[in-house]
Amino acid sequence: MSERKIGTTCVQGGYTPGNGEPRQIPIIQSTTFKYNTSEDMGKLFDLEASGYFYTRLQNPTNDYVAAKITELEGGAAGMLTSSGQAANFFALFNICECGSHIVSSSSIYGGTFNLIAVTMKKMGIDVTFISPDCSEEELNAAFKDNTRAVFGETIANPALTVLDIEKFAKAAHAHGVPLIVDNTFPTPVGCRPIEWGCDIVTHSTTKYMDGHGVAVGGAIIDSGNFDWMAHADKFPGLTTPDDSYHGITYAEKFGKGAFITKATAQLMRDFGSIQSPQNAFYLNLGLESLHVRMPKHVENGTAVAEFLEKHPKVKKVSYPGLKSNPYYERAQKYFGHGGCGVVSFELEGGRPAAEAFMKKLKLAAIETHVADARTCCLNPASSTHRQLTDEQLVAAGIPAGLVRMSCGLEDKADLIADIEQALA
Ligand SMILES: *Cc1c(COP(=O)(O)O)cnc(C)c1O
């Protein structure tokens, strides 16, 4: 069968019921699974057989939904995590340890910035942040002998910079390490980073994938393309025997599934940040309409950005779908449009003007959230990014007076009317 279209995968991917089985993905609300003999169960603990034994590590509901997202991204294996934060931490920590180094785009989500710059630093993992717009020379100069991964966001939250995935993948591969891309904002409906050379994709499924503000969650999808054995000295966790599983070598035994199997067997076992089956079920409801919703989010984002750009009280608008945007060409290449429904803008009058404007909005609510059906907005400098210094804010492309507006699925004429009255 030729590869089916993405919309069909959104609706039917990941789960195919047998005769007489539930049409909808069943919620397997069980912590444990029963076996007839200890020998049967022992094989699971040795990773000799696949199956379920405890929902801290794996659950069938999650695996159906992870399989759908894996197919959407064109990956080889995937897993769900309890949050986007857990997804990015697991993706990095699966190949980094004390003494490792990460090269990361400086233009990333505030929570991820903090995770890498503060919390992982305490674990002895070092980072060099580089501008997503750095030259190839600057990018290559950021690598060290102990670099183990390159990280970036396809469209950064909230700066809306667009990553040149091909350029970052090329540099990562030239230094023998994988590129990890957080693809939360465009979703695979807008962009499939693996097709551009990315090795591992992460998601906060809390955003567009759920799309209704219902369930916090994350996902990691591995392309299966990175050759761990070719760089065996850099990735001993994948290329040498794991004593906690009777000497299994993941890259030898699991091939394209090695990265995800290791993350499940070690990190889920030890950290336990799994998504609940109930949340995976909600996530799947969102995924069923992802291909229908994303174009509408983009349409509304584009309309709002075009309106704001012409308004005299607006100093600057950032939306990669605008011709005036420095990322326009890159956005055209990677998504063919603005990529998402999130628009950032700066009002004349800085932070006080932003606060006054947001108070006046009637449809757009003030929320620490983006990417759901209801339009919402936020001043990152006073909320999500308040832990950053002014210098870090500038490096992350988020001036103090910036408003981030996530355009929902309402009628665009009503959204624009709401913004117009609030600006007036
Ligand atoms: C929200 C977000 C995260 C964190 O995800 P949570 O589900 O809130 O833990 C990570 N990356 C990006 C791009 C995000 O927008």
C-alpha cells in the first residue's frame, strides 16, 4: 500500500481493531497485567519478550496513541510522557550524562531553557546556547569533544523564530551526534522534521495535538536513522551492555527501536514520568481532528498578524507567515505558511501598554497556555519567562513588552474586532 495521507493517519493511525473489538482506542485503566507463570513475566523483565507488566513503564492505550504520532512524524518508534518537559528531559538524558555537553538553540521555550541551563547543569551536563540564526561557522564552533546532542524548536515558543533544520542536522551529523527537534508548534501536519534530517522529535502534546486544553502530555519520536554504533564511544548507554537488563546492548538488540526501548526500560522505570492512559485517550481525541484544526489556526493567525501589522499602535509583529518576517523564506520552505496560530507583537508603550491591552480583551483570555481552541494571550516577561534576566530575555528574542497571542478556532472577524476594541 502506498503511504496514506496525514489526515487519514490522524483519524485512523496507531490502532486497528480486530473482529468484535472496540472501534475507539480502549482505555486500559490498569496498573498491572497478569501472567500465568513467573517465567512468562521474567522474559518481560529481561526484555526478551515484549508485553506489559506495570503502567509506570508502558500501557497499551499510550502505545496505540504513540504509534499514531510515530506514523504522523514518519518515525520508527515512539513513546508518550507525562508532559512536554518530561519528553525533552528524557530525549536529552537518554544520551547525556554527567560530563556531557549539549548544543542548543537559545530561542526555545522558557521551561526547556530552564531545564537545560539550570537543572541539567546541576547534573553536570553543560550547554552552549547559540542563536538559531548563527552562521555555519559559529554553529560548528559550538561543539566540543563531549557534545552529545543538538537541540532546537521548529518554531520557537514564544519568540517564533524558525529553525533551519537542515543546517542544524548537517552540523550535528558532522560532529557525530543526533539532532533533537521540539516540533510542538507546527505539529507533523505542518512540518515533519525527520524529512529534513532531524533524528529525534519531541512534543508537548498539551498544545495543538490535544488542542482543547484538556490534558498535559508529551511525546518522543525516534526516526531510527541515527547510527549509534558508528559513534559507539560517544553513546555507551546504547552501545555497551546494560547490567540492569542482564547485559543487553540496546543498539544491537533493538535496531531502530533502541533509543525508545532504552528510554522506556531505564528512564520510565527510574523516573516514572508516564502519561496516564486516560490522558492518552483525550490526546487521541485531539489527534483525530489535528489535520482539520491546524489549517484554521494558521488562517486565524495569519489574519490577526496582517491586521496587527497595519495598526499604528503596534510597534512590531512576529509571525513567520508575514512577508515582512525575517523567517518568511524559511517558513515557506519548511511549512509553506505561518506554521501555527501563535502571533507575537510588541505595542508602542512597552510593558504597561501590553498589560492595559490584555485587560481590555474580551474573547482572548489571559492564560499560561497556547495552542487550543480558545484564543488566549500572555506577557511572557511577567509570567512564563520571569526567571530569565533581561539579557537572557533579549537572547531568547522576548522583549519585556511582548504579547504572545495564540489564535484559536473562533471566527477570525470576531477575533480581529476584539483586538481592535482593546487597542482603541
Ligand atoms: C509547552 C511547551 C513545552 C513544555 O510542555 P509541557 O507539556 O507544558 O510540559 C515544551 N516545548 C514547547 C515548544 C512548548 O510549547
